[in-house]
Amino acid sequence: MRRLSVLAFSTVALSACALKGDVQRVERQLVELREETARADTARAVEFTRQVEAIMAQQQVLIDSVRAMQARLTRSTGQFRSDHTEIQRQLIQIQELTGQSQQRLSDLRTQIQSRGGIGVGVGDTLAARPRLGTQADELFDAALQQLRRGSAVTARSGFQMFLDSFPAHPRATDAQFLLGEAWTQLDTDSAAAAYRGVVARFPDSPRAPMALFKLGVIAEQDDRLEEARSYFRRVLAGYPRSDEAALAQERLQNLER
């Protein structure tokens, strides 16, 4: 009986020792798990922080870029407004000059008509003739000034008015030729018509060979090569000693190659 009691006690003691060992082992495992979890959390936290910092850095770069673009846009807007204002100012000046020139031409036309400038009669007094000559020069000079300024429309009106009012004036040849010059940039057909008027009306004038040469150049540019050759040959035949003759010869050689 006593042996049985001792055996039972021993069994219980051994069971208690085994249970305590299991508990300690479980506790160690729990500690290791906590440490591993803590390390993993720390690593994740570090990685998360790194990612956040990278995102913030990218955002800062974008913010700086946007600010720089806004600064450039502000400067560009200011420059654009300044340029726009200057362009408007220049347009206003051009409009004023054009209006003044057109008004001047209109006034000259009125003066010419009021004094009988169109078609001077036999009964005109000698005192009136110098005045008409002055008006003709004023009209021609006003048109020439507009042509030099680049106001081709006003210049054309002035030269045409001059030719209509003073067809026999010594400067009519120049007016006819400059009328072609005023048409050149806009309508080559109208320019050619004006140059042909020089050749037809003033064949003996110094403007005639240049008008023929200009007609050849226009024809060449329009790919009317035979017509161009014809004009250049007319320069050589009719005005062999003119400066334009050498130019026409060169053009003609280029076309015949």
C-alpha cells in the first residue's frame, strides 16, 4: 500500500515537471514570436517611412516645378500684355497716319478739282499754273512717302490720283512706274499692268527698260518662260546701253541653259 502511494506521488511529480517544462517552452516561443513580430513591424515601419519620405520628396519636386512654371507664366503674361499694348499703340499710329494721308489726298483732290486741275483749259490764267504744279508735286510726294512707309494701299491711291489729274506732268512716268511697285507685293497682275503702262505711254523714259525687266521677272516667277525671254530680249534690243540690259542678259542666259 505504501509502495503504491509512493509510486502515485512520483507519477504526479513527474507530470508536474513535464508540464512546467512545456510551459517554459511555450513562453520562450511566445517571446521569440513577439520579438520577431516587433522586428517585422519595425522593418515595415522603416520601409513605410522611407516610402512616405520618397513620396513627399516627389511632391516637393512637383510643387517647385509648378511654382517655377507659375513664375514663368506670370512673367510671360506680363511680357505678352506689354507687347500687346505696344502693338495696339503702333496700330493706332498706323491708322492715324493712314487716315491723315487719305485725308490729305482727299484735300488735294478737292483743291485740284476746285482749281480746274483736271484738264487745264485755254483760258486758265498764268498765275494758276504754278499753283497746280505745286499741288501735283505735293500729291506725288505724299504718295511716295506712303510707299516708303509701307502703306501701299494709300500710295496706290495717290499715284493713281496723280495720273488721273496730271497725265502730262513730267513726273507721270515715275508715278506710273511706282504704281507698279506699290502693287508688287499684293497683286502681280496689277503690277504688270502698271509696268506695261510705262512701256506703252513712256517708251523713251529711263523707267521703260526697268519696267520691261520687271515684266520679265514677273513672267519668269509665274513660269511663263517664253514670255519672260521675250521681255528680256526687248530690253536688250530697245535699250542696249541701259543698266537693265546687263541684268536682262544674265537672266536670259539662265533661262536658255
